[in-house]
Amino acid sequence: MSYILPHLYNGWQADQAILSEEDRVVVIQFGHDWDPTCMKMDEVLNSSVIYLGDITEVPDFNKMYELYDPCTVTFFFRNKHIVIDLGTGNNNKINWAMEDKQEMIDIIETAYGGGGARKGRGLIMSLKDYSTKYRY
């Protein structure tokens, strides 16, 4: 994971990151610094305010958010997990590397304002369908 981005080293730090933001979406990428999938995602996420949590160093959330993939990105707003329908059947996270920065920016903007968390919606619909029929 990127050396530029803030890392979370324990469950308390992750909780504080989620709890401390009142006005911005909190994005947490769970994975490993050495994983190639996470490295690709780092390039996209560097344009956002995010935190990184190594799933070995911070196993507190592995079971809760089903962090079994090499690289997983989750979203939070005002201490609530944001559920986004990306067309994949898994509305809790992104578990593949996005290579297009603009796509990730669009997802974050949708999650926050365009129809999402700020308006109190429980389920947010992505602008794009990422199901397997679109190469994902």
C-alpha cells in the first residue's frame, strides 16, 4: 500500500478514523502493502482522503466485513458503513483493483453526495454496473 497514505495499525485507530469524520466519506482499503492488486488500487486512491489497514496487522475487521480478498475497499460516513450496489452482488465493498481514477472518484462522489450518505440513504446505486458481464 502507498507510503503516502495514512496507515491504521490497530482496531482502535480504524474506529477513530470512522468516528472522527462528520462531513467526509471515509474510505478504508484493507489488504497488504506488498500485494500487486493493492498497489494498483493505491494509484487510484491517492486522489482521495483514505486510510490503509493491513489485514494481518489489523485483523479486528476481517470477520465483520468479510475481508478475505487480497485487496478490499470499504466506505463509511458518519460512523455508518455505506452500502453501494455496484452490480456485483456484494454491496459492502470493492474487492478488485480499479485502474481508472475517474471511476473511483465517481463512486466516492455518488456515495457522498450524488444520491448517497449525506442524504441518509441506506443503499446507494453506482452509476456503472461492475458485474461480470462488464469484465469484472
